[in-house]
Amino acid sequence: MEQQENRIIYLAGGCFWGMEKLMQSIPGVLDATSGYANGTGDQDADYKTVCTGKTGFRETVKVTYDPGRVSLDQLLFAYFEVVDPTAVNQQGHDIGTQYQAGIYYADDEAKATVERIAAIERARTPGFAVEIGPLVNFFPAEEYHQDYLDKNPGGYCHIPFAKIAKLSKGTIDAGRYARPDDAAIRKSLSQEQFAVTQQSATERPFTSEFYGSTKRGLYVDVVTGEPLFTSEDMYRSACGWPSFTRPVEPSVVVERADESHGMRRVEVRSRAGDSHLGHVFTGDPESPNGVRYCINGASLRFIPYEELDEQGYGYLKQRFAKQA
């Protein structure tokens, strides 16, 4: 593989201590520097001045990464997992203009990716308020802010450490499964697949070829090919739809409140493709762990275990139990 030059993206997501720690934990990130971005004036910013809330500067982390090891898509989706994209001048308990969430790019390649991912997040997030735009300026923060949580392991962090640990262990890079444009999606899908994934329709129960299947393999997003579920976590549910106890990796699905049709449910969408998949329920007595990911078969494509290598999914073979 041809070596690629290191890339940079600037992420504002509340207190920079937590965002810096998150980015440092993701394999492929080479450096994360806390600082202040996109404020007024051309002189160095400092913490005391920025905290007045009158400079326009955002607490921002400059992220340098190796695109051969981690994609910008992956970093951005990780970012959106830990920020409140609807908050204005606030993240968690931190309030002030310096805590406004924002993503700032410094070149056209990054711009295209940022705008594509932001469009996906905006579409599934009413009240989206994250700033998206070019980098205007950036000044590194004072030395005591750098690697703050390494120097102070018990220090304040608005991002739960459990979430940082989860994101640091992700192996399915969203950049491998980018969402095609709308025309390509419409062309590639059947009428039912399009209605389900793009218009949040629901297929009739007991009609999917995957319902009750005992075949060993991987279920991927029919739109992007992103891995979603394995046969290891599939069980036959009386509901009539393909049902799973968990996704292959927590971050590959996005869960959103759904109050349509006079009901309160939790919708499940794919991360990279934003395909409507179905809903997730808890307290299911049929499920081995009480959780039922009730998924439309029309949103899935099946990859037999024997074809994982051939179709580019061999890196997920360890997710399957060894057979005698």
C-alpha cells in the first residue's frame, strides 16, 4: 500500500481535555493538541481571555492522523458519538461560547468529507447546531492543558471514560463504507429496499428471506456494505423480523428516539449509510440477553462465512466462534 501523508482536522467539542483524550485513544491518531480556533484577532489566544466569552474562540483539538490507519470518516463519527450536536455554546455542564461544537477543515479533501458526514448527521438530528467551516486560525493552548488527563488521571472529563474506551477499540472503519450519492442508491436498490432504508418503511413480518435463518455469516448494510450483525447474535423471534441481541460492534448502529405512529420507540439506523434498519427493544423474554434488535431484512445483505475473505470482511472472522 502506498504510504499516505499525514492529515489534520480540527475538532471543537466542549472542554478540550476530553476531546484530546478521546482522539489520542484512537489507533491511527498521531497527535492531538489542545488549543483555540476561529476567534477574533491575529494575536495568540490565551485561556483567561478566551474564557471571557468575547473572543469567538472555541476550545479545539488539532488532530493529526495517518489516513492509512484511520479514516477521517471514522474520526468524525467518533466525534459525533460524544458531542450533543444540538447544543449551542454548551457541552455537558460547560457553558460559554468557547464550548460551541464545531468541525474546521484546512483543505478541500477534508472539506468534502466533513460536509458529507455533517449532511448525514444533520439529516438524523433535528436542531443540528454544530459549526461546519474552514479553519480561520488556531493557537495551541498553554502547556498545562496539553495531555491534561494523562497528567491528571482523575481530572475532569465531560466525555465518559467508558465511551472513550469503547471508541478506542473499534475495528470497523466507517471510511471503508461511505454512503453513495442518492442517485446511486436509488439505482442499486429494489423498490422495497429503497422504501425501507431511505423512507423508513417497514416490511411485512415473516416475509424476509433472513427470518429464522441458520446460515453462518455476516449481515451488512445493503446500501454501503458496512458490517452490522453476525449470525452469532441472531435468534428466532416470534415478532416475524430478523432479530439480533447486539450489533457486531456498538458504533456501527445509531439509535434515535422515534415517536412516529403514536408510539415511543428507539429507531436503529446504520452509522455510515444512515439507512433505516428497524428498532431496538429491551425486556424481550425470547432474547438471550433481553435485547432485541428488530431489523428489516430488506435493509440487509448477507455474506456467508466462507466468503468473508473473498468479499473483504476476513478481518471480522474472529467475531465468530470456532467450530469443532
